[in-house]
Amino acid sequence: MARPWIGIPELEEQVRAARIAVIAACPEPVQDLFRSAILCESIEEATRRETMAVDAVLALADPSDVGKEERAYCPLCGNGSSAPYARGFAFPEGLTRHLEGRSARRCPVFQEVWRLCIDAVWESGFDPMSGASSLTSAST
Ligand SMILES: [Zn+2]
């Protein structure tokens, strides 16, 4: 239970600081990409940067042949498939699904980085009714 004297703005700031600390703990090759992603001003830009970040994380993976396929653990969180006896994720498809959230367990590191990104889009004036940020609308 949260202390009753902590307000929502303070909690929001603590969550933001924790998410930024998560980025600082990421492998160096993706830190700058993640830092630039949290400055997104539109959903389109966020989506484009997410794709770039997935590619960058895949490049950090260390796949190894296991039987008939290559498998790799997530370079961000260290997780692998939850299937019994499976080592890592099928590479690159399974690891990509883990990063993009198209599997049962999204990468918790990637998820927090992208929550920061979506927060930035909202703060830039995203209008959920139009489906585009006000900045994007203003430039068209
Ligand atoms: Zn992960």
C-alpha cells in the first residue's frame, strides 16, 4: 500500500525516473536509440522508432543452434520461452514477438521503454479522437 501522503504527480515522477533508470541499465548500443524514442511526438514516429529498436535489440542477441533452429535469450531482460526445456526464444521470430508484445510475456524492459515513449507522445498533444497528434495534424 502506498504511503497516503504521496500524491499521484509524485508517483508519476517516480515511475518516470525508474523507467529512465531502466534505459541506463540497457546495453550501450541501444541506450541512445531508447533515449531518442522517448522524445517522440507522434504515434507514427513512435512506431517507426519501435521497429528500429527491435532491429537493434535483435542485433545484440547471441543466437546459437539448438537442434533444428537458432535460439537466443533476450539481450534486455534475459528471458527465454516459458515452454518446458526450451532455451531462449526461437530466433528471430520468437524474440521479435517477445519484444513487440505479440507473445504471452512481453519483454518487461522493452515495455517500460515504450510506456515512456507513449507518455511523450501524449505530452506532445496526442488526440485519441483524431488518431494523430496535434503536431502531426498541424503540419499537414
Ligand atoms: Zn526481454
